[in-house]
Amino acid sequence: MSGPSLMDSLFQRTLEDLIKGLRQQLIGEQAFISKALEEIRKEIKSTDLSTKSTALLKLCYLSNLHFHDMSFAAFHALEVLSSPRFSHKKIAYHAISLSFHDSTPVLLLITNHLRKDLTSTNEFEVSLSLQCLSRIANVDLARDLTPEVFTLLSSNKLYVRKRAVAVVLRVFEKYPDSVRVCFKRLVENLENYDPQILSAVVGVFSELACKDPRSYLPLAPEFYKILVDSKSNWISIKVLKIFAKLAPLEPRLANRVVEPICYLMRKTGAKSLLFECVRTVVTSFSEYESAVRLAVGKIREFMVDEDPNLKYLGLHALSIVASKHLWVVSENKEVVIKSLSDPDPNIKIESLRLVMAMVSEHNVAEISKVLVNYALKSDPLFCNEILGSILSTCSRNVYEIIVDFDWYVSLLGEMSRIPHCQMGEEIENQLVDIGLRVKDVRLELVRVARDLLIDPALLGNSFLHRVLSAAAWVSGEYVEFSRNPLELMEALLQPRTSLLPPSIMAIYIQSAFKVLVFCLHTCFVRGGSTAGVSASASYESFDDLSVENGAGSTVAHGQTCTSAPITNESIVNLLKLVELALSPLLGSHDVEVQERARNLLGFVDLIKLEALNSSGQEENDSEQKGVEATKIIRMVHDAFSKELGPVSLSAQGKVPVPDGLTLNENLGDLETICSDIELPSSNTFSFGYPSEEKDVSSFSNLQIKEDSGQSNESTSLLAEHRKRHGLYYLPSGKSEVISNDYPPANDPALQGDNNDTASDLVKLTAESLVPKRKPNHSKPRPVVVKLDEADEKPVAVKHPESRDDSLSGAVLDILFGSEDILPTSSRSNLPSSNRKGKEKQHMITQVESKENVVGDGNSSSRRRKDHSHGKERRHRKKNAEERNETDRKEKESSSNHPRRQKSRQRAEEPLKVPPQTSVIPDFLL
Amino acid sequence: MIHFVLLISRQGKVRLTKWYSPYSQKERTKVIRELGGVILNRGPKLCNFVDWRGFKVVYKRYASLYFCMCIDQDDNELEVLEIIHHFVEILDRYFGSVCELDLIFNFHKAYYILDELLLAGELQESSKKTVARLIAAQDSLVETAKEQASSISNIIAQATK
């Protein structure tokens, strides 16, 4: 292939030609671009630097605005860079800063070019290479070019110096050791009088202080001077940012600074500076009442301003205040509520956040009502925003702010009916969660679920399917609270359920199963005479009638709270309905649906004969069959009546592995284990029953009477399981309330812990034994089941980035002027006894926590880092007060986070304490 | 600090991009697509700030161009608005009542001006006059070089050696 000829160079398209051609689009954009790229590839190989650089420029254009890959030209860019001409250099630098990244292979070759230009006499060339360095610096470049940057920091050309200052930030970031070299000069520049340089230096410090404010505390006096003297708003804003970070660390500093800030706030005309003052005060000076009041005054001005920007920022600032001074929000309630209907979605969201901040357990009902009304009126996006924030606020800390759960459950129902609602999943979770946690609300919950299920229109909305699945589950699980199970059954099996996705269909079928079993059980076992056992005791607590009447009585139809009596006839209809609705599903392609439909139909087949018989003639020759069927019904019912409780996430972890148990062992002697399980003692399940108001003694009587023992097998197995693995289950309150000879010995975890959370767990109050049909609203907040740890919010452990870590270490070294930096090895091996008695020394020990339970992946990098930084640094403290201050901080930090391990820890220790015990982790890195 | 600067036309065409934080080519296209969608769809009388992936994007519309800058959460939005305005004024002064076409055909010049204004995501030069002077000085450097380069004799010398 021949290189580009002279003609190519002479008639090369310029950038302008390229752009014009692109705009004319005679042959289509893509075609034109690929043609141009082809040309560029050829031209860029030219030996003529002008041709090459023009090609490069064109390539930049295509890469930048049309996003074409230009990595192939990396080496050519370097070639152009070596040109002596400024115009070529400029293009090359532009291309390089546009396209180079850390893994560009030719990055190694650029160091010398940069060095040459950094030392050039032409200030513009220096500036170009600084600019480039700021963009592409990696560790090697930063290290190799540190001396040049250092020299430029005190260049007498202001233009060059301020650029060098800005670049230092990137160099520090990449290569923290450069701090040792450059930091002093950087600080010297703080005293410069040129506003441009000062602005650059302050900018660098404000970025540095964001990452690790503590290291820059010693520079506070300089910053203070700048704050007081500064005439430029740009600089003032940056200094304020620095103080916002420093002030929380040092109360005396805050004391001094708050006055000048307030002065600035009163006097300045620039909104940007004013806003920065306000934000600084509300974030970092929130304990200074007068300053906050002043700031709040300004915030109010912002919020009522015409300019949407100021309004937004005002609301934003208000939400920062809200975390500490809630009164401010309530004072400005009207403005906030008004902003909810602002045309700007950002403003709306900001004000929504504020409204949610105001929610407490006293006003949650009213606020939610207002918001739901807003949601009805607003666009889908914001509507869901509102619903989402209501849901998350109300469920915070296990429904902390909800007192009246009946209200909340009906609110959930109402919310799911809002046309734009897309929060189905969250509502689903909460419905089920509340059902599990709050016993008292189940009656209302079932009512809400019924209303949702019975409405055929809702089935058409795919966003609601999740809610419906929760409703179906709830009404199946708590069917005993249902007023009319027959109606429920019809709702569950209505034809439009075919619109549901299979997974939810399966839940519907399962719920229908539960409801059916409940109906049959009510009709035959409890109302019916055949069994001859007083099994109805299990429902005693919510039965109106006592059904302890003996065998032979057939009067007790509909003795539960159901309004429609369940008669034999209705049962027959029910069975027909089930068959009718489910037979088509036998051919379903979804295994889950198919299997559950089969289960249910199989069950119906078993029962049908008896049901039909008993409808015709009562208690005659089919007695024998009836007993069979009743047994089956009871067995299945027992299986369903077992209540599911929430299980703690950490349950598994709580079980100590017994001695001598090898978990990986082959299950060779499974039989012995099985035979072990097959030995249920008649009383074992007495504590196994949770809160369901079950009369345990009568039930165990029943168990004894039952000679076969078979019908309760499933229950007893469960109970047995519970006995053995009790700590997976939520301890039942029942076991505390009833007179039970068997202490809940099955809860070793709870007894072992024996902390107050255990007592919080489930308190089955006496009132739940007598359930309220009509809950009155003055009732105390119902018990909400909480699991001890699972509900605790995970504490976000912040891993400080290693870079900052080492950076601040280096900065500290410089600031405290430790000239006697020992070599790494000798320092890390320093015997601890040496530290004793050196009063003036302050030690920062970095402790590598060895408990890398999870974070093994990091360990290698940590170890590497350890090599250079995991060492004790010793600093001569200039004055005693700084030491005191660190003591204080260290105490506070150690008390704040007593339990965290595993994060990189740095200990700042007071010296009186012996070193062995004094390594107190400081997490405020 | 400023993470990136974008100039997007009302039709969604990109006119200038400058990245101060590392973004891969893929991320860049994604960012532009996402932000273009968000910003171009906002009505005229709304506020100039958009929350975006934990950052804030400050944008302002001048004629048919949207100037966008992405900043950290705790940066000052109003200050950035001023920087944008500052940039526009400098462009205006340089091109003489700047229009979109100026930026299209002199895209590299717009970059050079931006480079004088911002460095490493921080404001470098707050004086319009100084920026104008610096740019002019560099332009004259480029021009002299160009004159040399474009003389025919030079090209022939290059080609025949």
C-alpha cells in the first residue's frame, strides 16, 4: 500500500470541508463519515506534519461529536506532538486529552514530551501540557512529572502558576507522595495577592477538604483570613465550602467563623454567594440559633421568589434544615404545600420530600389524605413518586409511625385503586407483611382484600396484579376472618382471573384451596356430626356460639362470623364451581398452575362423594365414607391452620453448630434420624401453636382421642419440627400467655440473648384473645411483630478510599512538619514500649483489621497499601490544644461506632493510656 | 468540580463535549443520550437544575443551544450558572455575536476557549478580557505557523525530500 502522495497533501480536505460535507449530506451521514474516516486513516500516515495534524483534527471532530473510535490514532497524535510548531502541538494535545485513558498503550511514551513542554519558555506550551496532564495523569505520569509541576508552582508567570496549581490536585490524587514535595508551595500560594491564583488554590483546597477535612484544620487561620478579606465572590464561595467541612470538626473554629458568614449573608448582593452562605449555615452551623434564623429568613425569600431556580434551591436548603430543625418546615408549611402543584417536577419532588419530613404519627393520616388527593390529580410520574414516598415513609422502621393499622390497610387498598398506581409490588409486600406482623388488623385486612378481589375491573390492570396476589394470599391465609367465604371463593375463581400471569394465578388457586377447606371444615367437621369430636375448640375465640354441643346436633351451621350460612347445598355448589373453573387449567402450560389446579381438583374428588351423599340423606349408611372424608378434611385443615410467622433473616446464623456435627457428612444413617422424627409425643406441639387462639389442652385431648393419630400427623410433624428448630420460628406469644407446663425451651437463642429485644418480639396481649369485631379508634397501637436483627437497618460501613487515606496521611505529615520520617519498615516494626512516656508525641496508628470475613477480595490490595502506609506516623504536636481536641474526637468516634470491624481503621490515641489497650479505632477517616 | 460540559442543540445534536472525569466512549454516548432526553424535554419556565445519578446537571438555554454542566451534589448551582453565562459571553466576544454555526465550524476554537476558562473542572479565569487576550495571543502563534506551512514551496520541499 502506498503512502499518501503529494497530491493527497495538496488537495486534502480541511476540517471546514469535512463539516460542510457533513451538513450537506449528499450521500448520507454514515456513508460520508466512513468515507472521511478512510481518508483520515490514509492521511494520518503521511510524513508531512501539516497533513497529519489536519487529519488528526478531523478525527477529533468525528470522535467528539459523532463518537467514532479514535484510539487507532494514539501513536500518530504523539508524532504530531513532537512537532516544533505550536499549531500542531495544540491539535495534538487536544486529541490526546480527548482520547487517552489509563490503558492507552502509548501513554508511556508521552512522559518526555510533556516534560519538554512543561519546561518550555513558551507559556502557552506549558499551559497546553499542564492541561493535558490534568486530564490523562496516571500514577506513573504524576510521579515522573512531580518535579516539573513543583517548579511551576512558583513560576513568575502568573498564567502558568495558576494552571500548575489547578493541576496539582490531579497529581495529588494519582500520586499521594507528591504531597511531600508540593504541599508547602501550594500553601505558600494561599498568601498570594493575585485573585486568580488565590481562586485556583482555594479551589484545590475545597476539593481536597471534601475528601478528608481533618487534615486541613491547621490551615484554618489562612482560610479565615481569605474569608474576611476576599473581595471576589468566586473565592468566597470556595472558602465557604471549605469551612462547611471544617466547622463540624472543631467547635471553636465554628464559633469564630459563624459571625463573618452571617455578615456576608446580610451584606452580599450576589445570589450565588448568598445561597452558599445559607447552605453552609444550615449544613454545618445548625446549632447556632441566630445564624439559622437568619438563613431561614433568606430561605423564605428564595422560596417565594419568582425565579424557579431560587425556589428550587430554597426548598432544597429547607430540606437540609429539616433534618435538624423541623420547626422551620412547619413554619413554612403553606409555601411547601403550594409548591406541590408547581409546574416544575423538580420543585414538586423537593417539596414532596419536605412534606414527608413533616410526617409524624399524629398527622400521618391527614397528610396522607392530602397527598393521595394530589396523586389523583397529578401526572403518572409524580403520582407514583407521591405513592412511593407515602409507602416508604409509613413502613419506615417497621411501621413506626402507624398507630391505626385499620386505617393504613384501607389506605393501601385505596392507593392501589388510583389509576396511575404502579407501586403494586411495594403494596403487595406491605399487605403481606402487615398481615404477618399485626394480628389485630387481620379482620380489616381481609375486608380490604375482599374488596380488591371482588372487583372484576381491577383484573384488567396489569400494575395491580401484584396487589391482587397479596389480596388473594391474605384472604386465603386468614379466611377465618372472612364474612362470607363463599363469596370470596367466587371472587377467586371468577372468569377474568384468566388475565392474571401464571405465578399469581397459582396463588389464587392455592387461596381457593384454603378457602374451600375452611368451608368444608366449618360445614362438616364442626357443624357436622360425623366426627364426634369437639374440634371446634380451635375456633372458639371468634365463634359467637359455643359449639361444645355433642354429637348429633346439626344446628351449628354458620357459627362463625360468616354472615351467609354454609349449608350442604352451598358446599355442593361450591364444589361444582371449583370443578368448573379449574378443569380448563389442568392443561395449563405453567407447571405451578397446573399442579395446584390438580391438587385442588383431586381434593374435590375425594370430598365430593361424601358431600353429595350428606346433602341427600344425613347420617345414614354413608357414615363410613363420611368419616373418611372428614378425616381428610381435618387433616388438610390442620395443615393450613398452622400459622406462618415472619422468620428472622439471621435465624439460620443463630443456630450454633453442635459439637461433633459434620455438615458435609454423607447422609448414610438417614433412617435413624427419620425414626427419631416419627416419635411424636402427644404434648410436644402444645407450645407449637402460635397465636392462633387455640385451646391447647383441648387439642391435645383430641390428639389422644384420635386413635389413629394420623389426621394430625402433618400438624404434629410441624410441631416436632418446631420443637427441634424452634429458633427459626418466631416465638409465639401464646406460649407465654397460656398456662403451659412446657417452658419455651425451644428458643435457646432468645433465652441466650435475653436482651430487651427478645421481650419486644411478640407480646400476645390479652386483648387478642378476645378479638374485636369493630375496632374502635381510640385503641392502643397494636403489637407489631418485630424480629430482633432482621429489621435493623444495615449500617452502611464506609470504606475510605485508599487514595484519600494515603493522601491525607501525606498531608498530615507535611502540615505537622515531621522531618524525621522514618523508613517504612523501621516504623512499622517499632516496639510499642517505645511510645510510652513520649509526652509530646502523637501517634496515628493504622490498624489492619484481620477479620476479613467478607472482604477477602480487598485483602491483597490492602496488604500492598499497608506496605507504604500502614504504619505509625508520629507527629510533633505544636500545641497542647490540638492534642486535646484530637482526644475528644477520638472518644466521640469510638463511642459512635463501637461495633464496626473490618474497615480500615486508624487509631488516634491519647498518650497516657498504655499502648496495648490504647489502639482505639477511629472511623472518621 | 465540574465533571463534564455539554453543548446540545435543540434538535439533540451534540455541539461540544468536554470531559473532566474519566468516562469511556460508551459511557459518554449514554450520558449524552440520557441527559439530552431529560433536558430537552423540560419546559421553558422551569428551574435550570436536574438531579441525575447522584450528580446535579445545571443547564441553560441560549437561543437554540443548551449549555449543560454536571457538578457534584454540594457544588453551588448558581455559581455554575454564572460560569455558563461567562463562557457564553466570552464566545460572544470572540466570534462577534456568536451563533450555533460559529460553534459548528470552529469547534476546536470553542474548545480552546473553554480550556482557558476551565481547567481540571475548576474555573481558571474569571476575567473576560484576559481570556480574550490569551486566545488572541495563541491564535497569532497558530497563524504564523500556518503561513509557513501552507506556502507551496514548503509543501514541495516536504514532498520531495
